[in-house]
Amino acid sequence: GLFISSSNLFFVHNDSGDTSRFFAIDAKGKLLSTLYFKGEPAKNSFGVTDFEDMAGGPGPVKDKSYIYLGDIGDNANNRPYVTVYRFQQPNKFSSKMQIEREVVYLKYPNGPQDAETLMVDPISKELIIISKRQDTVGIYSASLNFKNKDTITLKKLGSLFLPGRGLFKYIVSGDISRDGRQIILKTYTNVYYWLRNGKESISQTLKRMPIKLTYKPEPQGEAVGFTPDGKAYYSISEGKNAVIYRYDVPKLPSSSVK
């Protein structure tokens, strides 16, 4: 997962097999800080099960920025609930630091789902999760208004069909721009882009035909995120010495912007 807070501050995390922590890096990939937090009891000793994506957005305190980290992976489709952590974004960093967290437990209305895409919709003030593996995937939401340790049943907003088969259509990451007007979703092989009309729901936006954006396939590319101004997006893959790629969002005809 990837959340871009500013032009030179990125937050990233590891996949399953790591402990309860994430990282602040700069645009060149230099480590600025390792942020540790208290995880939840899991079936392993790490305190977390399977981190898959992260996002930034509003939260309980007005004018403060928050980071949302999704422990939402479920390859076996057997988790009774998944977990999302919320952190107030720090203003200062040290090389290693402990950070306070809130947690929300999320249940799907239609049984366990494997998902790797967590987004924050700043217009509807919701968490958005999109499932990964089905031919037609589900779009789910929960209010950002949760309190620490709440258990919430996600609402199914709609579904999404993308072309391709198998791995080529698995949705592995996504992001909504800071102003809520642009949406990108990433499969292993493509990045798809939608422009929102006004304050329509995300599921309404995703019903339209997407634009396929420039993307250089990576070995295990599972993270994508907009820059704060929404004019570019970055992707990064899993593994050691992963390369960070930057792409410009194409200028679209003004008639398509409402």
C-alpha cells in the first residue's frame, strides 16, 4: 500500500509476514521513519494478519490528517472480520517511533472476501474497500465516523466488472484523489482511471467505462497512489529495492469535468 502525504513524504507498509509497523519514506525511497503501533491478536505472533493497502483522509479531529491502514487480506476467505487502523499523521519523525492507533473491525454483509484495495472517499466521508478475485468484484463502504474498537458491517455499494481473466483482472490497489474527483484502480497489469461527476457515489462513478492509464508492469506491483494535487500518481512493487514509478495524469477535455 501507498499513501502520498506531500511531494516528499510517502507512507508505505509491508505485506503479510511483518509485524505491526509501517514506514515513512521520501520520494527517492529513503527511509525517514519506522512507525510502530500496537497490533491486534492474530493467528500468528506478529499482531497483524495481512496488510494490503493504506489511504489518507479526514478523521475525528477537524483539520487533522489521518492515515488508514487496512489489514484486509484474506486469501483463504475465512476471516470473520477484517481490521482497519487509524492514526493521526505525525508532524515530526524520528528514525523509530511508537504511534497511537484506533481500530475498527469490519464484517462483510455477504461473508468473508479477499481484498487488497482500501480507499478514503473525502466527499462521502467513507472507507471504501473493493474485493480482489471475483469476475465481478464488490464495492463496500463504512463511515469514517467510527469509534475505537467498533464492529461495523460494511455496506455493499455496488459491483465492478473489468476486462481480462484471472491475475490480469485482480484488483490489487486503488486511490481516490484528495479532492474526491479522481479514482484509480490497479490490477497486476493495468491502471484504470475514472473522473467523478459532482458528488455522485463512488459506485456510480465506477459504472462508467474507465480510461486505461500508462503503467509499466512491475514484478509484484500492488500499490498505487495520487499526489496531493491529483496531477500525478505513483506506483511501487513489493520486495527489496523496489522501484518507485511516477506517472502524470493525462489532461482530459474540460467537457468531461463537471
